[in-house]
Amino acid sequence: MVDILDTKMPGFWLDATGSGGSIPATPDNAERLCVALELKRLAIAQYSNFNFESLAVFNGVLIGANLDGLYSLLDAEDDDGTDIDAIFETITTDFGVPSKKKLRRAYIAGEASGDITFKFKADDGDYKEYTVTPAQLSQLQHRCRLHLQHSQKGNYWMLRVENVDGCDFSIDSVDLLTIILGLGR
């Protein structure tokens, strides 16, 4: 059974220069950004180098098609021999408190098939990077604790999470132990 998701219907694409438009296909030599909306949860995802003219589900497998052929999209371990980078960032937040803050610890729940990098940024400073090796590499749910550097402080914080060497991961929650500093600190 073939369930057609898009057959040469216009989609919205952005290229590396930021220009975009409603076009049915993408040139082979341009880096593209695809924005996808999952309607059940209203979850938004974006994919780079996603230059497919049409998508279909065939026997439970998501297939993308372009001028080079057909590609299985959801069960691939790599992108034609290249690791698939996965990244997400949180919004910048002051946690509802206007004072400066330090993050003491992060408690992370999820699963991964390899190492995951967590990068914390305070205000407009540099990222402080922490790499976590999952205790159970069989992609079982587990929790871990990160002890964060005490030198990093700021009013606004952001977290960036990246996979290492294309590993699969799912983060269920990140709980932060936050230390609120006095107004003059």
C-alpha cells in the first residue's frame, strides 16, 4: 500500500542564503532546509539537505524521491556514508527570575546509542561543553547527572544538545538545579 504524502505539490524551502519560496523541486547543488510539522503533537522539526520532490509511505517505510532516485528516510544509519548530525536548542530563558544565576547540576533523562554533547551558554558568552556517555548503550531509558562548572553565570541561559558520530538519541527531560545570585553579583 502506498500512502502519498506529497506528489510534486509545492512545499516551502529555504536555501543557505535565506531566500526561499514555494517551489515543487530543489536544485541538486543547493543546500536546503525543510521545515516539517507533525500534526498530532504540533511538533516542528527542520532538516537540512532534504532535497526531495515527493514523499510516500510504502509498506511502512518513508521514501523520498528526487532526480537521483528513491531513498529510504527513517531507517537509515547514515546519509550515503556520512554521519547524520542531530541538534536541538532550547529557547533563551531567565527562568522567570531577573537575577543572575548559576547552574549547579543537570539531571537528564532519555536514551542514546552513543555519546551526547550538552552545551550550556549564559547570556552572550561561550558555550561550556559536557559530553555524556550513556550507561546503557542499548538505547534503554536511563538518567544521568552532570556537574556543571561554577564559573559560568548569567541572567539568560540556553542549552544546545548534539549527537556525536551520528548516534540516535531521545531526550525526555532536562532538570536543572539553579542557584540564584544576589542582585550585585
